[in-house]
Amino acid sequence: METATIRIPEDKKNILKAISSLENKKMNDIIVELIDEYVERHKETLELLSIPGLYENLIESSEEIRKGKGASLKDARKK
């Protein structure tokens, strides 16, 4: 496994140390678990942003709505 060095504020490091001691886990294991949870929470967003053109279409649609060019919810439901 390749390693990386990260810098975290001293106060956060101290909290992490206390938690790792309390849970009898290595700080590295806790950090890896946190990264996995973070990635999982953002997985759907990353998948959506990987769809070609989706982001641009969302930006364009938002601009149209701001300009009042969008259809009303009532009209959209009719279609």
C-alpha cells in the first residue's frame, strides 16, 4: 500500500488521538474509514457529473429559470 502524508490542525489531531485510544483503533484506520464514508456520500454526485453535457445543461436550465423562461410546474405536469 502506498502511503501519503497529510497535515491536519493540532486540535483535530488531538481529538483523533483520543478517539483512536478510546476505540482501540489506529488513527490511520479511522482516517481511511472517514475517507471511505466521504467518497460514498459523494459517489452519486460524481456519477452524475460524469454524464457528458449534464453539468452544462443544468447551468443552462438554471439560467433559463432565473430569466423566467421555464415552464410552470402546472404546465410541466400536463406534458
